[in-house]
Amino acid sequence: MGTRRRSQAERDAITVEIGYALLSACFLGAVVFGAVAGPVFLWQLPAALDKSLPLVGAALAVPLAVLRVVHVLWRCAGDRQH
């Protein structure tokens, strides 16, 4: 980490990377949640599955979305050091 000021182009690139990380994480979370919890909304399932599938979907989607943000931003930071 240097002490020099970042140029406007560098700040814009970081902003775009953050936006991409958040947008792709939301998309990934929605796809994972939909894949796991989707059957609840399509079919008549037993009550236990009706309650558990959305919880399992959320329990998988949230950490995967967080991991996606970390991965994208970590990769971005690594590219900037070279």
C-alpha cells in the first residue's frame, strides 16, 4: 500500500469492481435460494419441507454471496498490486 493519491480512473475502477462484486453476489444468492427453495413455490410439499427449504436456501445463499464479494474484491486487490 503506497501513500500516493489514487487517480480518478483508479477510484472509478474500484467503484466498478465493488458494484460488480455486489451485483454478482446478489445474483448468485438469488439463484442458489431459488434452486433450493423454488420447489416450495411450485409444488405442494409436506409441511416440514415447506418450512425447511427456504431456511436452507437462505443459509446457503447468504454465505455464498459473502464469499463471492470477498473473492471478487480480493482478486481485484491482487490485480492492482502487480
